[in-house]
Amino acid sequence: MLNRLHANFRAVLELSSEFAMVHRHGRIVFANAALVRALGLGTRDDLIGTPVVDLYDDENLEVVEARVLAPPDSTSLPSFGLRWRAKGGAFRTTEATAARIEMDGAPAVIVLARDVTERAEFQDRLLERDRMAAIGTLSAGVAHEINNPLTYLLVNLEHVLRRLRAASASDDPIAELDDVAGDGMPVLVQALQQAVDGANKVRQIVRDLLTFSQGSVEQRGGVDVRGIVESATQMAWHEIRHRARLVKSLSEVPPVDANEARLGQVFLNLLVNAAQAIPEGRADQHEVRVITRTNEHGSVVVEVSDTGMGIPPENLSRIFDPFFTTKGATGTGLGLAISHGAIRSLGGDIKVTSVPGRGTTFQVTLPPSKSWRRAAPSSSHDLRTQVRRRVLIVDDEPLVGEAIARALSEENDVEVVTEAKQALARVQKGAVYDIVLCDLMMPVMTGMDLYAELVRAAPKLAGRLVFMTGGAFTPRARAFLENVVNPCLEKPLDTSKLRSIVARAASKD
């Protein structure tokens, strides 16, 4: 009788369309036909006896150890995400459960998994659609926010350039400069400072935009939640400004393991929804409030509140349903559904409370990054005591190289080349540099290629290579930056940060 039950159990698993795998002491003792087919293998013999960990994506290692190798003793079987490694490097995304059983008279662990690869890919396409829709909605506001600082940047630079040209053509340049609008040199200094402020404003807007438009949704790392929320408020500001005051209370919070673009989209959706819940024209009477804090369990909490029309009770339970919208033809019904799924996939939660006529609050809770440790305060040292450094700048845009050289040449000996091959040739001929500033993406030979050559030819210098990028747009570039420890500076460069990195270069052994 018992043997017949065991045989029936195996038969049921064999006929199941879901993946079924049984392991004992971390090695596979049974796999059904559905799993063998999905992984692209010839027979189950290719799996029997192999280590369980060989089946899964490396990013799943922690889940595998906690839920697959040693599932907790429990009558409930909560599901968890699990990615299986298929033949040829592909992956299958599943929702899995695991439980302790007895098979063939000995304890074992069974893993049952439903293949949701196509659903996950569809959700990613919806995510991309919603992200592009959000950026499209905000594009006019972004253009407005960029055009304002660009205006005073260009007007001030043109004013200073005109005065400098007049001074250079004058018999007495100093007197000419001192006679600027009756106020002399301070006027020119103020104009240049305003131009720098405008350029920094444009730089921040572009970085905020890149946060939401770039990045594979599969890539995760420790991200700064407060910084992402700040960027989201900047992106949503044009939607908010005509409807409400923006009140921010952004306390320092731990980093979380997430994808920056995807998490940014969540907060952007919540902020835009908050703004659109408030009618235009009475901005002084309404408020959108954003809070970041840490709760008593150490989790990160982000709250977005508005004083708008609120959500009717009959709609509150459906607010996270896909394609449910109260915005009529202008709404996709995807924003909150995607936000809900994104937060839950990070092990977090998103809740909503609302009072019709008084407003709505969305609360996002996220677990802190598992690798996070509170950093000890760093000791400061006087960078002015450093000696002059030899700096090599590699950038295929000559004006970029010239500008960086101009900014660094007062304290350093600087050389500029426009090709990575030229830089490599100088090193191979014996040239010695304290630091190399290299553009990541260049034609013919990239910064990545130069790094690989330096690892072989001058490994010490390879460790002192600092990358510069206007955006790592290729999968190869993104993967490269994730796997090297070298710093990477985003363009447009922050000159104070650049000088600090260069100043520290000479102190390295």
C-alpha cells in the first residue's frame, strides 16, 4: 500500500505542468519532465545527483539557502520568487514553494514552482510603457525647468564674454573691466557665479531624468532612497507647483536593495497622483507632503500625502488593481499596480489611507539593504599638503579634455590625449602618471579596453584609473561598472569632487 502511494505521488509530480524537484542533503534525487524541458536538458539523468545550488541564479543564493536547502518547518507554504538557470545561459522566473517531506523512506525537501517568465516579461514591458508615459507627461515641465536656468546661464556667459572681448581690444584692459556698468569686476564675478548655478541646475535635472529613463529592471544594488525621493520631487515639481505647496521632511535612512529607475518610478507615480488629486489654481490652500524616516524595526518608510479630493471608499480596495483608473481616458491604470508589484518584489509593502474631501496618504515600507552597515566617521586631512600630481586625461571630445585640464593645471601637471591608444602608447614608453581620467565610451578603443590593457601592462596605474561618463548606455558598460572598484564620475563633472579625487591620488602606494 505504501509503495503504491509513493508511486502515485511520483506519477502526479511527473504529470504536473509545474516544476517539481526533490533534493536530499543539497543534491537532487528527483526532477519531473516539466523541469527537465524548461531547463533545456535531454533527460532527468542530467540533474540527478547534481548540487541544488547549480540550478539557480547567483542573485538567488540567499533565498536558496533559507527556503530551498533548509525550508522552515511550517504548515503554511508561503511562495517566494526563484530564478532557475537554464541551458545556454537563459533563466526561468518562477513562484515557488518548498517543504520537508519523506520520500523513499528518508527525509527530503520538495520544491514546486510555477513558471511565470512570460508574465514577468509582460510586467517589465508594462513597466517600460508606464515609465515612458510618465516621462511624456512630465516632458513639458522638464523642458520648462531646463530652459529657465539655461536662459540665465547663456545670458550671463554672453555678457562676460562681450566684456572680455572689449577688454582684450582695449589699450587699458584693467580699466575696461573695472568700468563694467559702473560696478567693475564684482559684476562679472556675479554673472559667472549665476552661470555656474544655472549649469548645476541643468546638470541636476538631467541626472534626475536619467534616474527614471535608464536602467534594466533586473539590475539591483544598494540605493539611496532619500536621493531618489529628492530626484522624484524635482521631476514632479512642475505638476505640483500650480496645485499645492511642496513640503519635504527627508530624514537620513539606510540604503535599500533595489533598482534605482524602478524605485524612482514608484515615487514619481505617487507624487504625480498626489498633484493630480488637487485642482489647479489654489496652490496656497493645498499641500503635498513627502517624508522619509526609519521605523521602529529599522525599515525605510516613505510617505506621500496630499490634501486633495481623496479616494471614495468603494474604490480604495481596487486602487492597486491593474487597469483600474479614476482618471478617465487620461489614465492608464498601470501606475499604482506597477508600483505595488515593484515594492512587494523588494520585500516591502505599500499602503493607502484616504478621507474623501480631505486627502490621501500612501506609505511605502522597505527593508534596509542586507549589506548596510552604519559607516564610521572618516578622518579628514589637509589636501593642500599634497605634492603636484601627474594627470593624464583621455577623452575623445577635445573641448572636454581642455576644460578639465584648465581646471586642474594650477595644482597638477596635466596631459591630454583624445584616444585611448595614445594613452596606452605613452604608458608603454615609460610615462608615469599619478592618475588617469578616462572617458568610458570612446570609438575604436574604449575606456574599458584601456583598463584591460593597463591591468596587464601597468596594474598599479590601472588601480588609479578614474572613469568619466555621460551615461553607460550599453549592457557591457553597465556590467563593467558593476564589477570594477574604480571610481566613475558622471558628466557634467563636479569639479570639487574631481579635484578631491585627484588630490588623493598621490597618497596611494
